[in-house]
Amino acid sequence: MDDIPPYPPIDPTTFDLIVIGTGLPESIIAAAASTASKSVLHLDPNPFYGSHFSSLPLADLPSFLSTHSTSPSSPRPHSSEDSNEFSVLDLSTRPLYSSIDISCFSPDLLDQNSRKFNLDVAGPRVFFCADKSIELILNTGANQYMEFKSIDATFVGDNKGNLLNVPDSRAAIFKDKSMGLKEKNQLMRFFKLVQGHLAGELDVKISDEDLQSPFVDFLNKMGLPPKIKSFILYAIAMADYDQEDTGVCRDLLKTKDGIDQLALYNASIGRFQNASGALLYPIYGQGELSQAFCRRAAVKGCIYVLRMPVTALLVDKDSGCYKGVRLASGQDIFSQKLILDPTFKVTLPSGSSPPPPLQAKLPFFSQKDDRGKIARGICITATSLKPDMSNFLVVYPPRSLFPEQATSIRLLQIASNLAVCPPGMFVLYISALCDGDDQGKKLIHAVMNTLLTVPPINSESNAAVQSETTESGCAVQDETAESSSTGPSDPGEGKPTLLWSALYNQDLTLGQVDFICSTPMPDGKLNNDYLIDVAVKLFKKIYPEDEFFPQTSSENPEDDGDGDVSPET
Amino acid sequence: MHGRPRKAPKPEDEAASTAKAQKLRALQSQFFSFHHDKIYTKEAVELSAKLLEINPESYTAWNYRKLAVEHYLSQPECNPDSVKSVLDDELRVVESALRQNFKSYGAWHHRKWVLSKGHSSINHELRLLDKFQKADSRNFHAWNYRRFVAHLMNRSEHDELKYTEDMIYTNFSNYSAWHNRSVLLSALLEKKAEGFLLKENVLPEEYEFIHQAIFTDPDDQSGWFYNLWLLDQTVTTDSPLLVSTWPTHGSDVLILRDGCQNGSSFSPFTTLHSESGSFPIVLYFNQPVEGVNSSTVTIECGFNKNGYLLWEPLSVSNSQAAQVWVAHLKFPTSELDSSVEVSVGHSKGIISTRGFQYCHPSSFSFNVHVQPVEKDSFQVSVAESILWREENFKVYSAQSEESIPIATFDQLCIKDGHDSTASNWRTEALAKEVECFRELLSLMDCKIGKLTLARLLTAYDAMSFPFANKLVHSEEVLKLYNDLMKLDPTHHRYYKDEHSLVVLQKMTSSKESLLQHCFQYKDSVSSVIANPICLRLNNLSLSRIGAFEKLLWVQMLDLSHNELQSIEGLEAMQLLSCLGLGHNKLRSITALEPLRKLKSLRVLDISYNQIGDHSIDTTRYLCSSPLSHSVGSELNTDETVISDAALVNYWEAFYMFKDLKLNQLDIVGNTIADEKFKSALVKIMPTLKRLDDELLN
């Protein structure tokens, strides 16, 4: 960060709200606050929008991850002494990514195209056509900044590399080739039961007792065979943990929640005429979503300053209340409210003790919440995992790859028609919840080994995150790279050959509602519903009097939405 | 497009519709004046286009446009380019009319007419169709037009089959698509196109396909229709078969001229009485056929030298196709003992209504014994009446070696035999289906599943045991129909009918079970029935009768105390002379139509039915009317009778009974049977000796 250009001064110097970081929850709050006629300053230390939710060029991803993987080398010297009115609390970044492992097997091919990649940092992530984020996008008009395409299909994978189509609708059940007639009948009857229940048909109402019981028990009660149970639990209700092993399951789905998930899925299918399945993906990557809300905020008067690190918080000496921020430029900007990106933590002023009111608060604020980690992997190939299909989701239910696999692993393949990679290439996003780095790696590797041909690596020192090491490692692999680029299909097993991969574990942090509000990191779910809930909660916390995106009568977002969702034809 | 609730019109809608009507009326009157004066100017033609855009249902306007086009084509100045542009205009008008209402018959027809002229490009048509089939994938007009266009373009059936399959995959709840599939497959099978040479290779895949739909959503009816079509394809043999005959092969027929049997050793089952000097020969096929005549069916016997026989189709409609055919063979007055051989289908010409040749030439032979007249017994029996009373019947004890002439395949000499491999795949396919639907029913209670299983089991029994006469699944089938009657009361009557048919099939399936229903009428023998054996199918709560192929021999039949509303098919029982239909649910005289074909019927009991209860005759439309040509000519011959005012009011009775030579009729207990009606009956049937147990003069 030595080559930061000189910062121009910001004017005015007082705002209703300062938002630091342009991740999804921050962007939504900035847009909501601007819509509620607040004056908002939205800052981001990065030169791009999206923060931990961004989509980055191939070359930029490793450096972004490594920047956020280490504690600051040394605390910055105090830029200034405490003034009379307020104390200065230095901000430092906390390590959010660990065990970063970048491998490159085809440097030439990728170097030429680095800018043509838009890699999601928080992948795999999709939209359900009827989920909260789509609703929000339509309600706020953010859809005018985005375009979507339908994800073609969902599969359930096994340890032999087979991908079984998930029959998620009547037409899909009819068409399915892998299910027996009996299974088709059972699954469709279950769907009808759920639909009848949701439609309020009295004769098929699911009892309250059943609704409160574990979903897996209800599925057993319905007599569904294991394969179908697995489809419903992990590929439609998208459960994270092994629902049949209460020992390892940290999130046992209740029937009510399971039904809600099915309802969401069901409402998603066919919601938009030009979207065939339940899932959508934005053209140019998930980073577009944060950016769309930033644009929405900017239209309402929010001021944006990128490449602007914040060095410290200013708090009232006596009350300990938040006053403002000190920018890397040295300028102090004041606001009533602050929303902080999860990157930052407050370090205690060295030598001096904090003002008494903060003594109680700070330790809590700076404590690292232990929500476990999520292992993520990004792989690039030159062939699709499914020859006739470009964009699809694969779910590996718990225990499907190896006996100790306690969580679902999800894989999303996105092709160049979604403008995330150059033509002829495919990006695979993989993720799974895990406790530690080793476990995470094991989960991601299990999928990669099942589906991909991973060329041998000479220097296994990739654990060290220097990109130089990686590149030199690649140079040795020229032959492999050549063969994989010219003839992508591996004659041996027919598996796509890995060209590049990035494996990393990301900390899961909760958003905090405290004397300073901070937003959460990307969660382990497939869509953004949780993040939108947090954004709404934070907005309500700082502006309890204001409505979160009031409906304007002039707009008819539903109509706008239909046209904009998929521009395929 | 389907299942959308209709909204009540709002006031402003009504105002708009009034305005529209006014505009339409003005347009229409102007249009009619143009049409009337045969004005085909540009303005006039444009006016009709305007009219059609608002109201695509105006057939007159479409026809006017056709006339206008023809008018233009007849002009000397027209050249190929201008013709094309005129026709393209027509296509445009049709397209905008279809946009207004894409189910307009007139518009689709007009488009066909224009394209048939052959001057327009048809490449645009499939694109247009895609648009309409996207808007409503079931729209049968579009599907129908698609078949027309595909034919015009010479698009291969394979391509169309693929298209249809794609449409089914998008949403299998599509009657039109399934129908189109059956049409295409029929065409491919008929052509014996590559890969479609043999039904047995094509149908199993289709079964597999339709099972996916049926199991996925058993409540969706569109798939069941296709399944029914497949079942029909499986069960129905292409070539018609001769199922049974009377007399049966190898039987000895004793014919009594005018008297009764006198201690002869002939079986009462094959003894009959003939006043007319002829006896019927009945051929019973498994499906309606045409072309039964003295060249396709030849006869060899000592007394009919020229071999000519007049074969008559036995069908209540006047069609030339029938499942049952009859001919009357005259025999000499002298005592006779002769064998008769009948050969069926040795020369071509017998064709099923679906166009398949009868190709199993077969023959059967029997002996005829004519017994001379015995005057004594003739006189004794003149006034005796048949009373359907319990005490008049006693259980018939069969003589040991007696064979009931239940006709079966094995009694026919089928020289060609059936291709056993050809019927094997059918049996196998049915067995598979049975298994499949048992599985479906094990998963859920589903009425259409039960019905299909019942049909499958019936077909399976009929197919796998055609020679053995076994009905191994009849109990299961009866149970299924009983369940269905409870499960689906709306269609109770249909299930009841099917149930009745199975009951009858079961009863006639073996000699033992049939004998249980055979009774001997009194000790003394009536003159009208040479054969004292009465088949009693009373008190069985039958709503329909069937299994006629096994009952061709019956001369006396008691169907009383059932729930019959119809006696459809009874015309096959040509030997019938005494028929008891008392205490049933016959609702009209026209319901008796099959009786008109029974020339030997002498005694009829239709007492205690519901004839005349209902003012609306639901079987009326099935019956010919005095205004229709066929009956009209017959009426003219009897003008003296029809001129009777009393008979005019009872023309149905006149039509029904005038050709019957009944001796005895019981009609008491019907609303219609008042004194006036009864006196009319007496006039209609001069042969009548007893009416409601009263001796007539």
C-alpha cells in the first residue's frame, strides 16, 4: 500500500452515516440509508467494489486473499495524539482467510486472459428466483444494473464421479432417467403434499407436531427412500450438516424450515418465464450485486470514495461514544453512525488506557467470534464437468465422498456465457463448512480428486502464499499445461484437467450490533438471505424510525423484473 | 391457458363491449351488402379484413375472402407475383385474426385453404406455430395445423416425433402432444419405417415412456389416454379373427319342422325348431368386419347346390360392418341327414373396419338332421303360454356325454393357425403392465389405476387363455370394479356394466359354471321351443349383458330381475325364441332395438320395466326414426297400418314390433302399457296370441 495516490480531501466533513467497506450488507445499508434521505459517505480501502463479496480478475484474487490473511505486520505509529474532545482508537485488519493455496498449471494461457476472469471471492453463491435478494433487487430497482441467467440444473454427486440429476419439479421427475417408477411416484406425492400444505388445503395439512419435529424424521415417516431423502435434504432444502447424525449435526433442520425451503424452491421454479430452473446467477459475477446497491445508493446522493483506508476511530473522551473516523489521508470525518466492514478490528491505544466507558465494550468488540470456517475453492478448467451443460450446481451430501465428511460440499460450475471467464473455460466454485484448516482442505480436495485431473506439482510449498513461488512452480509444469490447453479432454478418465486453483479457508464472523455496528463475512449458505436479514437488522438498529426501502407506488418492480432477469434470447 | 378463473365483467368492460358490438354491427351490414352484390374491390376486401380482425369467428367473411381470391385468380391480369402477394395478404389477415383468438376454426381453416393453393412459402408456418404452441402448448388447432404443415413440407415423422417428445418433456400434461405421438407412431408403424417394423419393438419403449408420466403424476389424465391407446394397440390384433360360430364345429343339429322333439337321442342344446324352412348360420368375429359374402364364406352341403347364401351384418346401425354375421340356410322339406362345411376367408375380402384383411382361413362342419312333421304335437301346443315362474323350472341334469356348444377356438379348424410369437409379445407386454399397475396401486389408491388394472387383467385372461376358457383373474377384476363403484360413484354405471360383463364371462367360461344356470322348462315341451333348456341369468343384478360368443346356442333366456337398461348386442343370439326381460330398468321401446334382428323370437316378457316413466328417451338417438330413409321405405309398404291414427302416436312401438312375429308378449307394469297402447300392439302384431296373459282372439 505504498503507492497509494495522494488522497483528495473530502467535503463535507460531517455525514449522517459513514459506511466502511463495499461488501453486500454494507452496500445494502448505504443504499437504504440514502433512500431514507440520510447523507452517507461510503468508503472502501480497495480499488474495487464488493470487498469480501467482490468478483476479481485472476491476478488480483491471490493478493486480495493474502492481504486479508495476516495480521498487520506492525501497528501503524500513531498518526496523531488524542485531541481534546476525543480519543483515537487505531483500526487494524484481522486475518480472515487462512491456508491459502494457489496452484497454476497453465500460466501462459491464464496470464493472457487474467482480466477476462471475474472470480467470486465468496463463491459458490447463487440466487433462488423467489428469494429475499431477488425480492430486494426488484423492490429497490437494483435490477436495472444487473442481468441474470438461469442455472441449468442441480446434481447430486457421489464418490465415483457420477452426477445424478436432482428432480426438482414435475417435469424433471418425469424426465429423470435414474429414478425408478416407485421413487418418482413417492417424490411427486411428497411435493404435492408440500404444495397442498402450503396452499392451505385442509386434507393434506401437515400437523404442528410434525412441523416441530426434525425434517429428516418427517421424511422417514413419509417412507421416502434414502436417495430421495438425500435429494430433498441436501440438494433442495440445502442442509449444511448431516441430518441423520445428531452427533455432528449443528443445524438440525425442523420440518417447518424444510418445508419453507421447499416452498422457496418451488416458488422459484417458473417464476420468470425465461429462467428454466430455480437458480439464477448474475452476468459478470456475484460482485455485481454489491455494486448494484452502491449505484442505487449513489443515485440517492451517497458519496463514494474507493482506495481510502481508514486508520482510526474517533470516540468521545467522556462518554466513549463514536464520533467519526480518521482516514489514511489524515482527514477526520464525522458522522452520527458508523457501519464497519468485518475486516477491521480496534486496537487499544498503546500506552494509554481507553476512556473508561470503552473498557467494558472493547474487549467484546475485538473478540474473534468462533463460528467455525468455511473452506472455499476456485478451480479453472477448459472442459465442462458435464459435456452438454455449462452452468450447474452439484451437491455432495454429507458422507457421500468419505465417511468422515460431516458437511455438504457444494460446487457451482459457471461458464463463459456468464462473463466470468474467457470463452472455452469454466470456473468451478466449491465450498463446505469446516472446523479447521486441515478438515477444510480435505473436503475441497475430495471433490477435486473426484471430478478433476490434477496435474502433479513439483514444489508442494504452495502453503506459503507467495505468488512468486506459485508461478515458479508453474514454469516446471509447462508440459502439462501445454497438453491441457491443446487437448482438454483427458483420454485416461475423461475428467477435466485442472488449469488453476485457489483453495482457502474463510472465517465466519457474525455481524455485530453494538456501540459500533459491523457487518458479517459471507456465510456458508448458497444464497444471500442471511446477509440481507443482517443488513435489515443493522439498518433498524441505527435508524429505528426509518423504513427499510419504502415501497414507492409509481414503480411496478414485478413487471420490471420479469423482463430483466434473463436476457438469453 | 388452462384453469384460469373467469372474471366477472366490470362496468367499463360492458360499455366497451357495447361499443364494440355497435361498431361490429355497422361493419357487418356493410360487409353483407358487399357480399350480396359480389363486390370484390379493394375497399370491400379490406372491410372484411377489418371485420375479421374484430370477430375471427365470422365464417361468412372467411368464405367471402375465399370468393374474392378466386375472383382475383380468374382475372386475366393476374400474374404469379401478384397472386403471391394476394395470398400473402390472406395469410396476414389470418395471422391477425389468430392473434385475436388463436382457437378460431375459421381462421385456421382459411390458412389451410390459402396454403393449399401452393403459392405461398411454408417456411414461415413452423415459426408461427412455435409461437402459438408456446402460448398454449395444448392448443389442438395449432397441433392439427402442424400436422397439415408437416405433411405439406414433407417433414419426416421422425422429426415431428422428436418435436412432440420435446413438448411432452416440457410439460407432459398435454393431451394434444400425446395424441400427436399416437398419430405419428401409427403412421410410422403402418409404413413399416426403419425402426418401426414391428409393434413388439416399438410398444415396449412407449410403455416405458408413459409409465414415467403415470407414476410421476397419476392424477394427470392426459397420460392415461395415451396408455389406453397403447393398450388397444397391444390387445387388438391387426387381422380380425373368427371367435365362434353357430352351429359349432362337429355338432349334430336336429331341426324340427313344426313339432317337438320326440324321444330322439340328440342333445337338446343343438335341437331347434324351424317354421321357415331355414336355419341360421352365425359367424362371430373379434371385431367388426366387412365383406362377408358368398365368395368369402363358402358352404358345401348336399342340399344347397349353388352355395349361394345371403350374409347379413347384425348391427343395429345400418353400417355394412358388423362383428356378427348371419345367413339363413334353406333345407329341403323331406327328411334329411347331411353334413355341412363352412369355409371362412379362403378368398380375400373380409376386412376389419381398421382396414386389415382377415388372414386366418378356417372352416367348420356340422351335421344337419331334419325331422319330418308330426301333426299331433303341433295341435296340442298351440295355445300354451310360457310362464317365467320359478316352479316351471327345474335344474337341468346333463347327460354324461353331452357337450354344451360353447364355441371356442379349438373347435374351429384354423388351418393357418396363429403366429404364436406374434401373440407371445402381446401376452408378455400385458403381464408386464399388470405387474406395473399392481405396483402403482401398492403405492397409492388411484381409481384410474384400478380401472386400468381391471382392463389389463381382463385382456390378459382373454389373451393368454383363448383356448382354455379360463378366467384366472376374474375374482380380482370383480373386486376392483366393486372398489371402483364405491370409490367413484359418479361413474358407478360404467363400473357396474363392466362388472356385469365379467360376471357373464366368468359364468360362461366353463361347462360346469354354465350348466349351473341351465334349467329345464316344465316337463312338457312347448311348441315354440324345441329345446327345453332355459339359460337363467336372473337375479344377478346385471346392468349389461355380454359374452354372446358363448351363448349363440341359447333359445330360451331368462334375464329377469336384473338392472338392465340396455340389451345391446343381444341381436347376436339368433336362435332366441323366448326372452324374459321382466323386472329390469329398460326405459323405452327404442331400447329394444336389438330384438328387431331376432327373427325367431316368439315369446317376450318386458313386464315391470320403466318404459314410459321418463319423457326423455335417452336411447332415442341410437335408433332410426320414421323420417330417416331406411325406415321410411319400410313404412310406405304398410300404409294401411300407419294411416291408423292410434298407431301414429306409437310409431316407436310400430317400428320395433311390426317385423317381430311374437306369439306372446308381457308388458304389464310399464307406464306406457295402458289399454290404448295394448290395442295398438295387437294391431301391429297380428301374430300375437297372448298379451299380458290374456288370450287374444
